[in-house]
Amino acid sequence: VYLFGDARWDRAARRLSRCGVPVKLPWRVAECLDLLVGAGGEIVPKEEFRRQIWGDAIIEDSNLAQCIATLR
């Protein structure tokens, strides 16, 4: 479990809550959050997001940008 600000991310359950209220996240957005939290504050390159979350699929930069915007 990771705590940041008023948010709580349970990696095992893939569950985010804010001020104790569950926050529903689309699958890929949750995976983006998990990748970022798991990086421990280090920068995660775009290529790592693509490899970990989208695999071999061809995606536009806007797909990743939308995931990050949703997290913000």
C-alpha cells in the first residue's frame, strides 16, 4: 500500500481511494498509476509505459497523455 497526499493506492488489489472514498480507474489508467508508484519517484520513460501497458500495440502519444491527465 502506498500513501501520497490524501490518496491511498493498494497495489495488490489495484484499488485507489482518496480521503477514504474509492476512486474508479479504467484498467490502463490504474496500470499507469501502478507503474509510476512502483518507480519510487524516478522518471518513467514513455517507452516503458508503452512496453508495460500497451505491449506490442501501436499507440499515439495522446493515449498515454490521456492516462496521465486522468490521474491528475
